[in-house]
Amino acid sequence: MSDPAVAPKTIAASINDTALIPKPTSFTRAFDEWAGSSEYNDILAGNYAKPLPVSAKVKMCPKCGLQYPMTELFCGNDGTPLPVH
């Protein structure tokens, strides 16, 4: 025979578990709405802010990518020799 005091606790626990369901559902709904937006379609089409190209007036470290004035010979971050232009 089961303990009658356990049944309400079991029911309460199952109700609390179902309270978690709306969070993933809300996320999915919000994502679906965004995926149908013009912003999302612009991103897929490649219409978004892109990094600026490296200026010809700087040297870029081949190891870490930091930029330095043309007068620098070594990367101040990792000591890698900078390319000679």
C-alpha cells in the first residue's frame, strides 16, 4: 500500500517539471520569429558589417594578427618578426 502523503508531493514535483517547458518553447518561438526577419535574411545574403581591410600603411603580425606602424620590426605581443614591405 502506498503512503497517501507521498502522492501530493509526486504531483507537485511533476507540475514543477512541466513549468520548465515554456522556456525552451519561448526560445524556439523567438528564434523562429528572428529567422523570418529581414535582419536574418540580410545576414544570410552577406549584408552585414565586415571588418575593414588592413591599411597599406601598417604591418600585420603573421602569428597574432596585431597591426603595427611600418617602422616596427617585431610584434610587441609575441616577438614575431614583422614582414618587410
